[in-house]
Amino acid sequence: MITLGGCSDTCTNNPISRVDAPGGLHSAIMLQRDCGATTGFSTQISVVTDVEQPSVSGNAFLADDDHGAAAAGDWGGPWAEIKWMAPDHLLIRYAAKSRIFEKDSEVSGIRISFEEVER
């Protein structure tokens, strides 16, 4: 478990999966972020180089289940999956009705495509 904390940040990041790009220069890391009893779990995805770890929150995709509207993954946050299409192209599939907070089309030179999936 990766625990990130500070004076007022009681959130924890729990790794769900890590998928390395073909060629191994980048990885996509999916995390469940838990900020305590008053909030639900979120699903966050970061694109990192092979030597980096994810920052405090995802740098490519952040979503929650919008109070139960979106299908949940086994980890409690909204369902998502990550797949490399090429060394510089990542596909993020995510549950329809997820409440999206961040959805970037490019991170660190990696093109990111998204697909909303009814589950």
C-alpha cells in the first residue's frame, strides 16, 4: 500500500494494477484513492516513466462512482481498465456514469484515448 500523508491529507492510494508499455519506457498505474468515511473511493490512473511512482493523485484520469451511479470495480471505485495500444498510446476504458474529475488526452508524450463502457 502506498500511503501519502501530510498535515491535513488523510488520503491513501492503493495500487490496483500496473501495465507497462511495449518497450518498457512508460507504465500506466491504476490506483484506488480513499480519503475517509465521508467520501467514496475514486479510481485514478497515472502515466509514469519506468523509474517514477505516481504522485499524490492520478495525472491522467480521476473519477468516482457519482454516489453509486457508475458500476464499481472490485476495489470499490468506479470500474476502469488500462491497455497499451502502442508504446505511445494508452487506452483507458471506464464505467458509464462515472463522475470524471480529470481526463487528459496526453501525459508525458503519451496519447490517451478513452472509451466509456456500459456495465
